[in-house]
Amino acid sequence: MQNIFLISLLATIGVAHAGYAPKESPKLPEGFCPKETGTVTATTGECMCDWQHKDGCVGSGCQYQYGLSFYHYSCKDCRCVAKP
């Protein structure tokens, strides 16, 4: 019984810590995520596009998940599109 509790506790701790964002933001490139079309996340180095649509971001590394359009600073050809 004690072993099951210990194993459950260790598994829970590992899962709980896996989802944390970094404590410090990365150094972002000049001109990353213009305020006219997006907002920079505080710690992950992503640009959240203002137009939350699958066409709200253009480029090779754009992502559209859970209704959010965004890209990471490592994508050199990505940019947010202004809402029509």
C-alpha cells in the first residue's frame, strides 16, 4: 500500500512540473511581433496574433491551435496578418 502511494506521488510531481513556462524570456530579434498585429508572450518567445484565425499568421512555422494563431521567434519568415 505504501509503495502504491509513493509511486502515485512521484508520478504526479513529474507531470505537474512538466507544464511550467521558462522563468525568463529569451532574447528576441529586432522587429519581432509588431504591436499593430500581435502581442509577445512574457516567457515563451511567441507572438500571439491579434487576428485569431487560421489565416492570422503566414510563414513556415505558424501554428493554429485551440483557436489561437501564433508563431515562435525562431521562425524567420513568419508574421501576423492584420485583421481584415
